[in-house]
Amino acid sequence: MPQKRHKPEEILAKLRQVDVLVSQGQSVAQAVRSIGVTQFTYYRRRREFGGLKTDQVKRLKELEKENERLRKAVSDLTLEKLILREAASGNF
């Protein structure tokens, strides 16, 4: 069964929901269970998105995607450079 990917806005809403439930007296474990994630997932998301606002999270995700795209481009160009260097050295 594939896991559902939550949007950043949904993650922030769930983190806020846990905060509200904890402030109402529920334990963290009960609050996390009520939003449908594991404690590990909750703490990981809280560490990643904790103090951010919705627009900041969107920008963070956009930058991560752009960074991944640029890393791939650099690795492709590096590989091409190595192949050309090897081919050129074989001609002499």
C-alpha cells in the first residue's frame, strides 16, 4: 500500500492540531495518534517544519526541488567531462 504524501500546508495544520490537543490536556502520544501519524513522523516533521509559516514551507520545498535538479545537472556535466577527457587522452 503506497504511503500518502502530505502537502506542506497539511503538515503544518496537523502540527498545529497536535499543539492544540496537547494544550487541552492530552498527552503527545494521544494527540499524535489522533492525527494519524506515528510519533517518529511527528517529531521529524516538527523538527523540519516547526517554526515555519505556510509560505516559508512552500519556498523551502521549491528550493529543495531546484537544488536536486541542479545537483543532477552538475553530476551529468561532470560525467560528460570525464568521458571527454578519457577519450581525448586515448587519441595520443
